[in-house]
Amino acid sequence: MRRGTLPVALSLLLTAAACGPAEVVVTAEIEMPNPEGEGTVVRPIEEMEVQLLPFDRDAVFDSMTAAFPTPEPPIPEDLIAARDEVRRAQEEWQSYQNRWNTLRDTLQKLTETMEQYNRGEAAYRRLFLQWEEFDDEYQQVERQMNRAFERFTELQQGIIRASDSIRILRENWADEAYSGIGEVFAEKVRASGLDVAVDTTDANGIARFRVKPGRYWVHARYELPYTELYWNEPVDVQRGEPVQIRLNRENAEERIKL
């Protein structure tokens, strides 16, 4: 190899890198109650679609909302309060259910251990006393769990019709107010000179993109039992080191889900 070959090749490599796409790495995660004890744990959000848009979708919706002659039907405050009550009732029921499952497993393990002894042995009597204590609590928690489930079911059935009614009203309004929004989005993409990119988060909650440098918005939604987390995060993408974006509760907008 001649002496001048290496610098030329290196120069071509650097030029290609400077003209190539930029990389964006999006990490999605959520705090949730610790299933093994108190407090919370952070878990990756898997199988969530993430879009990299070369325009601000919220600005488009805001503009079309302002231009429409009638305002969007609001969600009544009493419905919001009722849904919060249902959510609390469900959490109470699930709390009793978790304790009930723990006690059931404990009783099963004690029963299996007692089977190793004769009933006259001291070890058997000691284990049986423990079994009786756990069984008393088990019976009590089971009654509490059943009552909590009945209350949750009753409250849930009470808001289904009201939620359906306001959801249909808002959907009908949106069909008219945002008519033609697909064409508006397409024009925004053309004007930007950039492309829309879409990926789905993997088991580690990561989505990756290789796009032209420019101004983008990271858009994603994650559904919870009664709400959804909504992201529309602006990001300036440049060549070089990958741009790192983290999606979590802190930078999400939590929206009511009817």
C-alpha cells in the first residue's frame, strides 16, 4: 500500500460520515408499584410505537381547534371525580387481592411442611398454631377482598354509560374539527424536507432511528387503566454522537382515557 492511500481513504470515510444520517435513541420507562413489596420500581415500556415527526403535531391540532367555530366538548368534572373514585376502588381491591394471594401461598407452604411430621410432634403443633393465625387473617382478607370487588364493580358500571356518551360526543366533534388533518400533516412533512420515522420499543424500552439532521418531535402514547401518557418532545438532531431522549412520567402529559 502506498503512503498516500491511508489518508485519502480516511478522508473519504470522514466525508461519508459527515453526510450520513444522524442517530436518535429513545428510551421509554415507567415507575410502577413494586410487586414484591413497598415503594415503586422502574420498568421499561415494551412494544410501544414511537414516531419521529418533522413537525409539531400539537401545534397543528391547536391551530385547527382554534379555527373551528364550536369548542371541543369538555369532560364533565363530576365524571372525572367518578372515574377517580373507581380507580381508587380498584386499587383497594387489588391490594386485598395481593395480600390474599400471599396468605394463600403461605398456608399452602405450611401445610406441605406439616405433612413431614406426626401430629403429636412439637414441630407439628408449632406449625399448626402458625397456620391457624394465617388462616384467620386469610378468611378476614378474603371477605374484605370480596366486598372491595363488589364496590369496584358497582362504581365501574355506573360510569360506563356516562363515559361512552361523552366519548362519542367528542369523537364526532373531532371528526369535523380535524377533517383533512392528514393532508395538513403531509404538507408539513413536504415543507420540512425530512421524513417521518417510526419504530417500536424493544424489551429494554428502546427505539432507534437513523434520520436526516433537523428539527423533530418525538411522539408516543402509553395507555394506563384510566389515563394515557402522551409525549410530544421537540429534539434537534445533528450528526455525531447519538441523540438520547428519555420518555417517562416526568415529561409526559397524562390525559384522561374515556
